[in-house]
Amino acid sequence: MKTKRIGGILLVLVSVVMAEFIIAEMKDGLHAGQAEAQTLGRNILYVGGSGPNNYTNIQDAIDNASNGDTIKVYNGTYYENVVINKTINLIGEDRNGTIIDAEGNGIAVKVNANKVNISNFTLKNASLYYPNAVIKVQSSFNSISYCDIIRGRSCIYFEHSNNNTILTCNISDSDTGIYFEHSNNNTILTCNISDNRNGVDGEGNTNNNTISQCSIKNNENMGISLPSFSKVLHCNISRNPKYGIYISTSYNVISNCIISHNGYGLFLENSQYNKIRNNSLIEDSLFINDNLYHFTHQIVENNSVNGKPLLYLLNQTNIVLDNVTMGEIILGNCSNLSIRNVKISTTEFGIECVSCDNITIYNCDIFASVWFSDCRDNVVSSNNLYHVRISSYTTVSNNIIKDEIEIPGSYVIEGAMEIAGSHNIVWNNSIEGGIMLTGATYNNISYNVIKNASEGVTLLVYSKYNNISSNILSNVSYGIYAIPLWAGAHNDYNKIIHNLIECNICGIYMQDNNDNNVIRGNSIYNASTGIYLKINCDNAEISNNTIINFGWAGIQLYGSANSYIIGNTLKNGKKYGIFNAVSSVTVFHNNLINITTPARDFDNNTWDNGYPSGGNYYSNFDESSEGAWDNNSDGIVDSSYNISDGPSIDHYPLMHPYGPPYAIFEYVIENKTVRFNASLSGDYNGYIVSYKWNFGDGTNGIGKIVNHTYAEGGYYTVTLTVTDDDGATNSTTKQIIVSNVPPFADFTFAPLNPVTTLPVYFTDLSNGLDGSIVLWYWEFGDGSTSDKQNPSHQYYYEGTYVVNLTVWDDDGANDTISKNITVIKPSTDYILITFSTKNEIFDYNISTNFSFIAYASAFNYTYGFIEFVNANWSTANFASNASINATQGKNILFSSGWNDGTAILQAEYNGYTDSVVFTISSSLFSFILYKGWNLITLPCKNSYNASSLFNDIEGCSIILSWNASLQDFMLYAPGTPYDFVIEDGHGYFVGMNHDSIFSLVDSPIQSVNVTLYIGWNMLGWFKENETNASSLYNAIENCSIILSWNASLQNFELYAPGTPDFVIKQGDGFLVAVDKQSIWHGEG
């Protein structure tokens, strides 16, 4: 006997999880009557051939057929609109060559009769107008299989149609791939649904439909929109640009799906009582856009996002999530919860909070959306974020928020930050992508740096009483943008104060009924229009703003009355300074400097504040050569100034600019030293006596031109304050970016001499130099990557690999290092004859006429399994006639023969040998049981119960029995309280830790009596002669589906009329669905 033991035993817990998968698959799976179809009838008719019963057109053959007949169609293109009004089987010769083409007219195939089977066609080119479809089904219990269905308003349209099966079809190039209307209990299996506008959609009283093992991808709008009580099982849903799965109904099951690279991966809205289990989301997320009641009435379990757990917490309090590994975090009705030092990336939503309070998110890297709905008293601080949406009483501070990360396939969220509530504080953040307020009130947005956006701050739909102050907005099209979106949704009583705006279209833009807003003390540079109030933006205060270098107008009012334009400085305008096209506007104490047309007014407005306060300063009307005289030296020109294009007059124009000095500075950066120059600053009626600097790093300076060296790179807010000879002051602020010293990338790895059988452990040695490393990206040279700081990776083939590490520091700079790693294959110390899972084959008692695949595996004493090798194989027989099918190779087929006796199977490789002794007996029956699940029956008389069978099967981890009367599983594993008898004629799922052989005494069973209950039943084939699924289907009364389990592939095979048949051998278990109770005696 051998003493070497290769491979480990899996935990029973793993098998329990696998058992739950089987239970979910069966209980939430196919309906018993779903694929019921008519068996082949008495007659076979032909289309496209020659001889008796042959027709030229498919419709002619249907018209001459009877219920139960089969029509076989030879290859060719049939330009028809086929109507099936009889229970027939319509079978094409080949799905690629047998084509029904509607030529863009009407419906290609309309099914009005029940129990129709359509198989092996290409069906295409229906009308693109509703309610046409390539296939329109208005009946029930039909089967459509192995077809390509292409181009129509819908590919398949179910209308008041139930209990149909669509199997292994390709469905594409339509407005909707599959459309349900008042249709129930239909099953879509192993189909490809792609390149439509919508993959699967429905309306009306549509329930209990199942989509299983389908690929649903590249549909323009959405992959699946679920009706109620639907099931989506084991599907691959990818690259649908808007939604992968959209659910606005209830009581659905989404299980064991791969959902990847969609816009929104799994999106729930007005939906409850759904079960979302065991799904893998890749660069996608689960989003529940709903209220708390709906939010808490979901079951969300065992899902992952980008290979990391999806955490779903309800009604939790006083929890700290610190440095946890999560792909997505969803919180409902939680409080006093802290999320710290968490990294989430490449998904639409990273953290979602609904009806939560006192949530703190601190020092996290969330390159996904952080979403608060109906929440309050939360803090979001010191994070790197992609997008934030908050509701009420939340503080968002000291974050870097970048709406610049492109998530492949994502549906882009507008703006880096959205505020949809009240009394929030947003301050001191660096934001790329803008802030949007929607119905937001009493919020304070201040001291933020906002850049690289279409709109810096947007106010929409009843956004009122907000304070937007002291922000820096740069590289934006619009600095502040306010529009109500619909009539009456005013954005009123907002204060926009002391912001610095550098833009290319408009600094502050308001349109359509935004009243009573204050725009004060802002500095706007390089805009086409500095401030523009358009259409009924009344009662505005526009005061003390500085607008420099504009193209069209410094301040423009169009249809916006009862406003005040006071104390603004407009300089260097190519067209107009102040442009009014409205009445009841008061304009005075503004400085209009170096502007082509300083003032234009189509109405009769007030352009001065009377004497001696005066009107406005015009740089083209301040010298005697321009007609401006001040004989009494009161600072007011002796003559009035006529405003262009209308009757308005400034009766008291100013001789000198009004107000304090103006502060302007430029800068030049060389590494970390910055040269600041305030020479462009000036005073309108005197001169500047002092220049004071705040460099933004805690230090100050004085002087017109100064140099300052920063300790490290980063963003700095620099303020210049100037004072004139009258003691008046003014300030300006800019944000600068000081050059960062790039990081230094480096790493080491262990072991230094890697082998193919063990992982390589990489250790990051990178240095941020003037900051810290925040991101790592590894390329291992074999196509694999990682974003961990210290990852591990296994190479399975020997060779030299180039490993690249790229690191990014906290200022966004990066560095890359490459190193070669040579991986060797360990030397062979011994070989073993094994199964494919590298478990050793021990000496066995096996039956005659038994065969299996054996492998020659090389091992190293230190490293374990190395590889499968090409061995020289042989057998030595003692009274037996066992044989193998090859003398050299990595694997052979071993057959025990038909004689009793002994066989020794031998393998030799480079001088290493191994052998296995088989005692062969015709009195035994043997199984090969594969790692994973096996569906078997014991075809011999036995006295086993589950526990004793478990003990006799080497490597067994779990046994499942199906209670057909309860339609539920019974489970046995050590430690569970349930045991049960192993009965003749019943099937059992056996979970295995590894491949193994199991033999038992062959005492044949002559007959069985198994009660078949409505629904699913799990039976076992006990007879020596094999059968097939179609024979069982025809022999078992009221049978609608046969399911067999392929243990080597770990997948089901399905038979219903029109689908491929398969063999069932002695010892195989199988499942049958029936719709009437009966007794099975072993027929088939």
C-alpha cells in the first residue's frame, strides 16, 4: 500500500454553500409545466425537397399538416410570413442554412397554436413597427430552440402567452430582443441576447418568467428590465451602456450572475422583496434608488464587486469599518457608523447610504460615487473621491473630489458633487467636475477649489437660500449656472459672494425666474460674458464685482428687472461693459475701463445716484479731449454721459474710478520656488503703498515682487492684499500648483528563485519623496495585474517575465520600475498516477466493464505537484483482461475488461515509476465520482442510510436527497441532525472534495415503486442497459422536462422535445418534472 497522500480535504462548509446553490437552482428554477411540448406525430412533411409529402412553401406544409405532425425544412431561404395554427414540430435542417425571411414586412413567424416546437432556423427581417416581431407567440407551452432570430421591432414577442421555453437561441438587432406582454411562466435558457436596443423587457400582468444561463450584452439601452416574480439565474450580463438589469417591480430573484461593464450594473427603483444572491459584479455596482421601506425589504447576500465583498447593512449602529476590503458598501437605516481607510474603485457606486445619520467617511479612496439619500448629520472628510451626492445636515470638507475617472462602460454622473438637501456645509475641498444643487436650500459652499468642469456650481429646481462664497473656480465654461429646468421652480435668495472665477463662456449665468439673488464681490476673468441675468431674473443685487478681460459683455441683463448694478469694476472688454435690455434697473458707482462700448441700454433706466454721490466712471470720458471737464473739482464730470442705443443718461459721470485699489498678481513657478509679481495692481485715484502676501502654507511676505519656496508640492491658495494712499484695501486670491517631486518606484520579491508551483510575494519599496504613495499598479508580465500594495502572484509556466510597478503619489505624479523575474519548474522527485484533480489513485476494488481517465503527475518533495507528464503506460493482468488505450501520454483511458481478476496499472517517466493495483470483480458495481457535485443512484440492493454512505465514500463532504412531496432538499453532513434512508430508484446529489472511485456489491434491483409528485422528482436509473432522455420522457406519464447532471462539466443538461437528446447510464441520477401525480416503476 502507498503511504504518499496528495491533496487536501475541503471544509464541509464549502459543500454546504454549494448545496445552497443547488437548492436555489431547483426551488427558484424551472416550472414543471414550462417546457411541455407535443411529441412527434404520426406524419412527417417536408419543405424544399422532392418526393411525396414535399412542399415548396412552409405555409403550404402547415396548412396540410395535422396536430402532432412534424415538418422538416431543408436548407434554403424562404421569403414568407408563416402562421402556425396547429400543434406541430417545425424543424430546420441547419440553423445557418434554413432561413425564413419576412423581407421587412409583418411578422416572420406567428404562433397561435399551443405546444408548437420550432428548431434549427434563422428567422429574420420582420417589420420594425409595433406590434410586429420576428416571432410573435400568442399561445402557450411552445418551444423555440437552436435558432438565430434577427431584426424586427422585437425578436420574440410573447402576447398573453404562457409556459414557453426559448433554448439556445441567438437574439439580436431589434428594438427589443424578447418582449413579454401579459405573459407568465416562460423560460429563456442558454440564449445570446445582444446588440438590441433593449435585451429583455415587458409590461402588463407579466410574472414568473425565468432567464437562465444566458449571455446578455451590448444592448444599447438596457440588458434586462424585469417584470414581477422574475428570475435571472447564472447569466452573463455585460456592456449594456445604460443598465445591466433594471428592476422597478418586486419579488424577483437575481442569482449567480456575472454583471460587468454596464452603465448601471443592477439598478432597483420602486422595487421590494427581491432576492439578490451570489452575483459577481465587475466594474459595476448594485444601486437601490428608493425609500427606506423598499430598501429594507430586499435580501442581498453573498455578492461581490470587483472580486471583493458587497457589504449590505441594515439597521446597524455603533460600527467602525476601518481598513476593510470591500467592493461596495450599502447602508440602510444605520447610525453612528464610521468608514475609515477604505479603498473602493472602478464601479459606479462605492458607498450608498439611505435614511442614515451620523455616518463618517474619513481618509478613504473611493473612486466611485458616494451617495446619501434622506440622510443627515454626516461627515465626509479628508478623502479622495470620484463623486459625492449628499442630502441634509452633512459636512463635506478637505476632500479631493475628481469627476475625471473614466469607468469603462459606466453611465456618467453629471458633476463631481450633487447636493439634494439642506443645511449642508461644503468647504475646503478640491473638486474636479463641479457641484450641482438640486432642490437644495440653506447650504454653505465655501473655500473650495473647483476646476475642469462645464459648470462650476449649478443651481437647479428650487435651490434657494444657499451661500456660495470664497471659492476658486478655474478652467470652467460657466462659473455659477442657475436654471430652474421647469416653470416656477425658481432658484431664489442665493448669495454668490467673493468667488474667483476663471472661465471661457460666462462667470455667473442665471436664466428663467431666478429672483432676489445677491452677486457680490466676485472676481471674474477671461469670460465671454462676466455676469448674465436672462429672462425674469428680477430683484438682483450685482455689486462690487471685478470682471476683467471679457469678450461680449461685462454685465448683461435681458428681461430681468428691478435690479441694482453698483460698485463693479469692468476692465478690458472687447464689446460692451454693461448691457441692459430691461427696465427698472439702477446702475451707479461702476468703473468701466478700456471697453469698446462701456454702456448700452435699450430702456430708460437710472444710471446715477444723484449729486454728489455721482454715477459711473467711463475711461473713454475722463479727459478734456474727450469732452470731460471738472471745473469745480468735485470728482464729477460737468456734463452728462449718454448711454448707447436708448434714452438712458448718466447725469453725474465720475471723473476718476470709484472705490478701493485693485489687486492683480502673476506668478512663475520653477520647481518649488515661485516668483510672485503684483505690478499689474493699481489704484484708481492714487497709488498703492503696501503689498502683503499670504502664501497659503502658513507663511506671509511683503513687497510688489517676492520669491517664495514651498517645502513640498501641492495646491496652495495665495492671497495678495494691497493698500492705497487713502488707506483703502483690496484683495485677490489664486490657487497655484507647486511642482511635485515624482515618487521613486521600487520593489523586491520572494522567493528570489521562484518556481511554477508556489506564489511569488511582492513587497513595495517605493518612496513618495515629498509626500506619500497612494496608488499601486502591478503588471506581472503574463497578462495579470493587481492594485494592491504588496500582492502575491503565481506563475504556472517557466520562463522570464517582465514585472512593472507603477506608483502614484498624493500629488498625482507617478514612476514606473521594471524587473525581470525568472521562474523555473522544480525538478521531479517522484510521479503518481492521479485523477485530473491531482489526487492519488489508491488500490481499489472495482467492477468489470468500468473505465476512467488516469493521469501521470510529477511531484517535487518540497513544492508538491509540478505538472502532468508524458509517461510510458502499461498494465499487468492476473486473470483479468484490463487494458489501456495508449502506451505513452499524460493521460490514458483505463478499462477493467469483463473478467474477474487483478490488474496492475503502471506509469514510468524518466526513471520514476508508480503503480496502482485493481481487484476486478463482476460482483461489484463502481462509480467514478468527480470533485464537486455528482447526481447518482445506487443501482444495487443496499442497506445504506446517508450517514453510512457518507462514511463509505472516500472524499465525500455532503449528501442531498430531494423530498418531492415537499419540493425541498434534505441535507446530510457530519454535525447535521438529519439522516435519511437511501432508497431504490431515487437519485442523490453527492458532494466530493476530490475525484474518487466508489464500489458496492452488485445485487441487481429488479423493479422500483417511486411516487412522482407534481413538480420536480429526483430518480435514478438502476437497469444495466442504458437509456436516453427522450425514452424516459415518453415513458413517464405527464413528463415535461428531463434534467441530467454532467459531473465532469458541473452543469445541467436539459431535454424537452426539440432539444438534443442524451444518454443516461446505470447509476445515473436524473430529475423529471411532471404535472400529474403517478407511480414510476422504472419505465424508460
